[in-house]
Amino acid sequence: MPQKANHVQLSARERQQLESYVKHGKHAARALTRARILLLADEDDGDEEICDALGASRPTVALMRRKYQEHTGGNILEVLQEAPRPGQPVKLDSRVAAHVALIACSEAPPGAARWTLQLIADRLVELNLVEAICLESVRQVLKKTRSSRGCSTGGA
């Protein structure tokens, strides 16, 4: 069998750390899978056997082998952690949020008893502050501004 490009050879201390990590405490399932990948790779199991045993994909196994090779001493448990994810970018900036609060605090439009989420969203589009906005975004902005001591946007 040909030698793997990213061969995993754990020290006794690293193996003990990973085994303890898997057996004790509550950890993220993905981190546990990564620890198990390293343990199985250290036992010279092939990628196919590891994939079958853990239900992991081949790229995940290959990534863990590569991360282990790039690991420079230190704590082996750092290899198991994911890099932070950026998340969804903010769609409404503070300028638009301020306008939502101003609109909600102003007098209701003619023919309406009060501002609705739809009326606020329509007004933001009229003012060319946004091209389009969903009602949920307007609701979330209002929910955040209700906790402030500004105007009363709620009932009662």
C-alpha cells in the first residue's frame, strides 16, 4: 500500500489527549469526528475505511490529515477547532435603522391609524434608502429600538 502524502503519526501524549477528548465532556459533534479521524488515521486506516467507519467525507479526512501535518507542536486539540465563519453580511446599516425608528415615531400616514411593517417598508423604498426590504428586517429593527428610551412604538 503506498504511503499517504499526509501521514498521521500521533505521539503518546497526543493520542491520550484525543482519546480523553472523545470520551469525556460535551464537545461539538464535528470536533469529535475530527478527533476520531486523527485517531483512526494514526492506526494506519485508509481514507475509505475512515469514511465508512465515521460517515465522514473524503475531503474532510484529507483536510484533517493536512491540518495535522501543518500542526506545529502545541496542543493537538487546536487542530480540531474550526476557523470562525463570517456569517451573513449586515443588510441594514445604522442609517436605515435610524430612519425606521423615525418613521415609526412619526404621525401615521393619512388613512392609517398607525404605522404597519408594510407601510414602514414602503416608506423606506419611497425615500430611496433601500431598493427592497422584507417585513422581518423592519420588525427586527423595531424590536431593537423598542428597548431604547426613544418614542413608544408599541401599543399601550
